[in-house]
Amino acid sequence: MTGLFDPKIWGEVPFHFWSAVLFTFGCMVGSFLNVCIHRMPRGMSVVSPPSHCPQCNYSIPWFLNIPLLTWLSLRGKCANCKTPISSRYFLVELLTGVAFLGCWLAFGKSSAALALMYCLVLAGFIVATFIDFEHFIIPDEVTIGGMVVGALCSFVVPALHQVPGAPVPPAAKALLLSFVGMAVGAGLVYGVVRIGKLLFGRQHIELPPETRIIFTETSVVLPDQTIPFEDLFYRKTDVVQLEAKSVELIDRCYRKVLVRLMPEKLFIGEESIDPESVHQMEIVADRITLPREAMGFGDVKFMGAIGAFLGWQAAVFSLLVSSVLGAAVGVTLILLKRQEMSTRLPYGPYIAAAAVIWIFTGHRLLDYWFNRML
């Protein structure tokens, strides 16, 4: 492995030959990342079936699967059914190519191995960001998989944790630092999740008088929105609570009772009912209290993966900077009236953006800050 990354081997050809190679390779990887972004949140395999149009199932031949060029030549449409293809496909390919090129330009002269490891990290960030924006989740393949791969990569390339050299002792030290980073990263965000649950764990929604609320097998239907249970129940203790004026089940009715719905229990007054046996429930109430999270557990695992690759300092830096980025974006959107105060925001993209800042400038920023302080 050491020989593979020998600077003499990489230096046999001009530096910017590798720049072109990394950009081209990045665009090709971006094409695969598009598959991951589309299929992972849907529970589909990323290798089978081969690339095809989701509208007409046209199997895309290799000559129509060339990154960037195919989308441009077809003007963003399927070659078979002419259905528009989202510009996201072009954007992800271009973004991945630019990311790989940036890693090479920043780190290639000092360490080809480090540049390639950062390419891998940024590829994971791109998948996590686009999935989180669209689905408000970060798949375990990215987070838990990132922890495992981060530890392995740290052992192979100790420079990820600023550990010089390649013999076993530096590799072992880097592996230890990877586990420390994983624990610190996940632990910090889990602490935020727990504190946020205590401080902001309930959302009280005032409703018009005599509002009819419908509970189906999968969601809560309010007058202006439908909320899936998977967005409400992160843990067994989460509770949806109402002071009901009336409750209608298929076989019975209740008047003026407290209703408490949990993932595994339903309480109507003093009566306990298995939620699985209730296919639909209609409640008339003026107010509903919903559980909510400051952050999702996907963010906890995502920060653990960042710590595994980049170390505990990067995890702390990413948490602090991502909170500033997220707050700035949220406040801006509110001022522009693009969202309400209670609107849910994906947090993973801001964690990823902060980690990217760390990769390219983090150590210099810390050195500058401490020099100013001292």
C-alpha cells in the first residue's frame, strides 16, 4: 500500500495530468452517487438493476451514460420517452468532479494518499447532503458505513489524523484517534439531541375550534398538513397528546378524554389499547401536542463518521460551525418568508459543509485564532 502512494510513482507524469484524471474520475463517481441518492432512501440496491429511466424503465446504454456530456447532449431528457431528467444529475456529477479536483490541487503535491482519502470523504458528504435535503434522513450506509471505512482508512493513511509516517505504530495511533474522533463526534451530537429533547421536545399546535383530526395507520392528518408517524416517533417514549372533545373508533366512541398515542401504546382516558388494532381514529380537539427532536439520530451517526475520518478536533469544529451555518440559513429563509419558525430543516448538509471547511482550512483557522488570542 505504501508503494502505491509513493510520491515518485505519482511524480512520473505532470501534476496536472492527475488533475484532469481526478476531475474526470470524480464526474464518473458522481454518476454513481446519483444512483445512491435516488435508490438508498428507497431501500433499493445501488448495483442492480443497471441504470435505467425511472419513468419508462429504458435501460441506459454505456454511450448514453457519459457524465456531464450525456445530460447536455440530450438537453436533460430521457433518450427514449423524453421525460425531463432532473438537473440534480448534472449538478452532482459536476460537483463531485470539482470536489475531487479540489482535493488533488490542495493535497496532491504533499500526499496522493491523503488527497484520495479526502475524495472519498467528500463523496460521502455529497450523498448525505442531497438525500437529507430531499428525505430528511441520512442512510446507515453513509453513517455507520462511514464509521467503519473511516477507521480502516485511518489505519492505512495515518496522515488523516496528522500522524506522520507509515509503520505500524503511527497507523495504530491513527486508528486510536479515529475511534476517539468517532466517540467524540457522536457523543457531542447525542448530547445536543438529549438537551434539545428536554428543552424543545414538544410542539403545541393551536387549532380552530372543533377541528377534526384523523389518525390513520401511518400518519396524523391535520387540516393543513399530513405528518407521517416516522417523523414523530424517534423513540418509544415519544407521545402525541390531545384533550379530545370526542374520539371515534370503528366500534366505539368517547367524550371529553385525554388521548395519548405512543409508538407501542394508545391511551384513551384510562383505557389502554394496542395501536396496531386501531386502523383509523377521528378526534375533535382544539389543540394537539406533538413530539419533536432538536436533531435526528442520523446526525449523531453522521458526526461519528466525520470523527472517524477526520478526528475529534474536526468533530468539535464541525458542530460549532454547522450551528452557525444552519442558524444563518434558517434566519435568512424566515426573513425572506420562505419558511416558518417551526419548519423542519435538514442539519446534515450544514455538518458536511462545516467538515469541508475543516478539511481545506480548519487547521489554519485554528492556528490563526489561537495566535490572535495569545
